[in-house]
Amino acid sequence: MRNQMDMTGKLERMVCVARCTQHGAAPIPQEGTFSVSRQVTDISGFSHGVGTCAMNQGACKLTVNVKNGIISEVLVEVIGCSGMTQSSAMAVEILPGRTLLEALNTDLVCDAINVAMRELFLNLAYGRSQTAFTSDGLPVGAALDDLSNGYSSMVGTHYGSAQKGPRYLNIAEGYVRNLALDAENRIIGYRYTNLNEMMVRIDHGEDPAKALEATTSDYGRFEEAVTVIDPRKD
């Protein structure tokens, strides 16, 4: 590395004029304190970033917990593109233990994940993290706690057409099995199964049929339905 920067001849012949204002970097809120970040190891925080690929075929929500510039944990949630599921598997192996700067210059395979990392970096660099005013930030493992019971992302999937109207397919509560319609064929409720909770019960030895029954519930005025349909078939 050079000790002195090269200058053009014209600049080199100019008089050096002193700069009066030298207040340095402005402090940013980080984990309950206001601190100055001069290098990557000065940055800590828990934050999220969202990105899409150039073709907008899929999206990624990326969550990292950074301690002293090092990514301690990462949560990658993707939707809309089958290839992204493989890329996210690689990302969770690549990112932990790397500095924020390394993460920006690491090939995370999927453009959506790369864009999410860029947006997340901006949040942390400017003190806009989720833990900006949280003393000592969040412990490692907090990203995992962001997931629902069963450690699965919350995904909403709905479809609608001018010809056949709306279809609820998947909501925060779970997999939509039936839609309840009134006399005018308007949706007034639905029946759903919480697949995450069902699998947890089955993994703990519960009979699958009983687990299915225990994790199936109704929402809205389901019992008042004039017609009940399967949103995937009817």
C-alpha cells in the first residue's frame, strides 16, 4: 500500500489551505448507546433486509445479528423461486463468522439475497437497526426466535381472478383447507390446519390422525356457511 497518494502536477503546486471544521463521524444509536463507527468492527446490531432479483421472480428477507462487526447468526427466508431455496441453504453456511464487509463482497449466489444483504448493511451503518435503543442488543439465537412455532416462516398465499374470484390458500395460522361461503358465495370464514404444530405433535409420538384433528380450527363464521369449498379444487 502506498504511503502517499499520487497527485496531479497542478494540484501539487497549489497552496495547502487548512480545514477548520473537523468534527469527525456523527454518532449513531447502537444497542442502547450512541457511538461513532470508524471501522467495520465498531458496528453491532440486529436488523433485517429485503431484496429481489433483477427479474423480480422471488424475494428474500435476510436477518442478521451482528456483534462487533461479525455476523453471529443469520436467518434467510425466501419465497417465489425454487432456486432460491438452494441459494439460501448456501448463504447460512457462508455468512456466520464473516464481517459485514466480507458479507457484501461474498457471492451469495442469488441476487435477491445479495440485495437483501446490501439493504441490511445500510440499516446497520446508519444506526437504523431493530436494536438501536436496546441495551446490549439481542442475544445470539434471537433470529431463530423470529420464526413461529415449528421453526417455519410465516407465508401468506392468496389467489384471485376476475372470472372465479378469490381463493385463500395459506395464512399465518396455517394451511387453508376449506372456505365457508354465504348465500351470495362470499367468503365468511375458513378452516385451516397448522402444519407446523401438527408435525411437532407427530414428531413427539402423537397419532397423525389425532394430531391433524388437534391442529385444525375454524375462523370467522364458518359454522354459518351455506356452501363449503376446497379452494384448490372447487
